[in-house]
Amino acid sequence: MKHATIVVALSALIVTGCRGNKETVITGSITGNPGLKTLVYTVPLSGTSYPGFQDTIRLDEAGHFELKLAMKQPAFIRVWIPEPHVSAKIVAEPGNSYHVTMDANEKCTRVSGANEKGQMLYTSLPDPEYVGMEARKLNLRADTSLASIHEKVEALKQSELSKFKELLDNGEVSKSFFDLVKIDRDCYHASLEANVSTSKAFSMLESKQFVLPSGENVLENLARIFALYPPDDEQLLFSSFWNQYAENYVTNYKLFTREDFDLLKLREMYANRVLYAFCINESKNCLTGKALECFQAAYLHVTALQKKYEKELIALFEQFEKDYPSSEYTRYVKPLIDQIVLFHQINEKPFDETVQFVDDYEHVNTLEEAIKPLQGKKIYIDVWATWCGPCKEEFQHQQALKKILDEQNIQQLYISIDTDDHDQQWKDNIKFYGLSGTHIRANENLHVVDLCKRFDKNAKEPYIAIPWYILVDEKGNIIKEHAEWPSQIIQDPGILNITKD
């Protein structure tokens, strides 16, 4: 098959021939996932590397792609396959070319081209989605001495950088490549160390005595880290770990060190949903320039991405647009805010007649009791919660799923494991996602005693992982305790035509 080249132009970044811009080309091939249509990549806005600012690129039939970017400075660009998750992180320089190969089956990647030895060395480094994951992996949080933690983290960083320095000295990577990697590792290890200290500070919030048995003060240690690597330093923005580092600084350290800090007040801010405004306003007191703009955009983005649809975010985003009317970050945040606006518009309307609620849910203590009123037809049960992102991702298939279930004479039962204080949010989500069918919010007995024990009968401790789907026959017998997800059913509707396990 003839290779088809696909070129993507980034309207927000690229102006062909613009002074100072040089074309960077990333080509690639994907194997092991023949049905894959698109690839996701991060957009290096002004060289920043926040993972949430992303776009997609189409693959040709052979799994090839070509991406052309006009860049002014080196930047990290990540490309990845969403499912199964396989990614490659490229240290990209203006004017250079790179080739990425990704195998979805083996979950391995290779980056060739400019600074190839450095690229492959970089891919061998820890690259956790959250630095706290690496802190737990290294068992740093168990260490009782901050000095010991610092020594371990610093030794890790120097070990990594020495290998890149050797490549630089041998002329196998460019100076700009080395400088960008050094910025990134400085930010990563500072974030790693700060994360450990913050976790210790959280355990001391009740007493507000931030001193360890070793005599070391946790807040003073955080002050040392943030003074050495100021979150306001725009050089650090080039690291993909900067956003986590800056958020820790603004939303934790600066909060803990306020003279009027009070744990009860913090809990009240959570309860009254004014914490976001507080954090945005706090960022204005400790960040400036590009760092402030990027932080606010990323903070609004990651908060809206949680899909809790807080109305507070609408006003905060409107203020962001006033403060930064030409921000290149706006195009990535606005679609999420528009969803929040739509969410509240929809919830001003009454429930659709296709939505039914189970009466007297307080006394429905078992799955058998929950499904008894619906016996006579097969039942497709969706166990979910308003805080579950994957649950809500599956709701995008609601209309297609309903058509398939109707054709097979299967009714829908939604069981939410939200607690009483999320009752309104539960009902609002039902309206917004158009979840026609029967609904019940599980009481503690149904959730903890019954469902958790059913989910994994071999587990030492009962638990539940959602989304979770169950298929029941006309007589109330469970046909499949772990049925296929909606996204799988719409690909193959026949998988519902099954017999009892």
C-alpha cells in the first residue's frame, strides 16, 4: 500500500515563514493496532509542555503520520495512543526532524533522528503521570528525614544528568537539547521532593505543628525547594512537570503558610465550592507573567476536566479571558467551560419522562431487591458515580447503546454509589447525559455490604471498581457479573446475546 502522508497545520501556532520560526517535522508509524484512526499529541504553546493542551492527528491506512510544527524554541512534544496507552516524549528542537515508532502490542517506542542517543536515553527516565506515583515507588514518603530524602533525590538527578553530559561532551547531543533536559530534570526532581514534603505536611494539618521527629520543619524545607527553583521562573515552564510543581506551590504551600490558615476554613471552602476562586486569586499573589497565565489556564483546564461542572468555573474563566484576551491557551479551556454552561442550562429543565427513580431507596439493601420491580425483561445494569470520569466517558455512547438495548428488549438500570450529599449532583448528571431508564442511588447496605462483596468474590477485602456493568435475565438471574462496556457493545451488539455463565 502506498504511503499516504498526512500533514497537520496548527492554526494557533503556525504562520508559515514567520520570523524566528523553523519547521520541525515529526513522522511516525504505529503497529499492533490496525483499527487506530488518530494519534494524540501535546501542542508546545510558547514552549510550554502542559499535557492537557493537546490535539489529534489522523493516521493513514498503514498507520503512518507526519506532523509539521513551526517552532521558535526547543520543547517537549508527547505523542501517544490513547488505548492501549503507549506514548513517546520527544525533545524537539526547531528545524530538526524526528521519527517515532510505537508498537501497541509490545507497548514500546523508539525515537530516531536528531540527538538520537539523547532521545532514547530520555525515554528510559521515569515519566509518571503524577510525581507522587514515583515518590511512592521509590518509597520516599516512608523516610523520616528530609535531609535523607534530599540526598536521594539529588543523587538520582545527578546520575541522570551525568549521562546526558557525557553525550554532550562527545558531541552526540546539542547544547540546546542538554539545556532543555536539565531544566526538565531540575523541575521534575524539585517537584518530586516537594511532593514528599507536602504529603508529610498534610498529615500535620490538624496540629499545625510541621516539625518531624528528626527536628526538621516541613514548611521550611518546602521554602528551600521553592526558593532554589522558583515556580515563577519561566524557564521551568518548558518542563512537563512544571504544572504539578506550581500547583503544589500555590494550592498547598502558600495556603499552609498563610497566617490566617485554618483547617476548618479549608473544609468550608471545599463544602461551599469557593476553593477554586481562592486558588486562582492566590496565584496572582505569587506568580507573574507567562507563569501566571499558564498556571491559571492549566488550573481551569484540569479542574473543568474532572467534569464536576462547578458553576464557579464559568466566572473564573470569564475573568481569565478579560485578563488575557489574546491567550493561546483559551482554545483548549473554552470547550470545557462551554460544557459547564450547557450542563446548567439543561438542568434548568424538568426530567424527561423516560427517566424513572426507584422509590424508597433507603430500604433497598441488595441487588435482588433493586432489580425485582424490573423483572420480565433483561436488565443492563450500570454501576457508576458522579465523580467517576470513565463512567461519564461511557455516557457519550448512551444514544447508540439505547437503540441496541431497545432492539434486544433490554431495559437499563443505573445504580449510583454517590453519597447523600451528592444527591443533587447525581440528578443533575442524569439530566445532562440524558440517561433514560431506571435510577437508584445505593444506600450503604446496597453499596458496601452487597455490591462490594459481589464485585470480586475472591478479594481479601471487599471493594468495587467502576464503571461496572451487569447483565440480568428476565427472571432476575445474573447472566454476566462483568458485562461489556457500552463502548464495546456498540462495536459488536451481538455480544449481548449470551447465555448464563
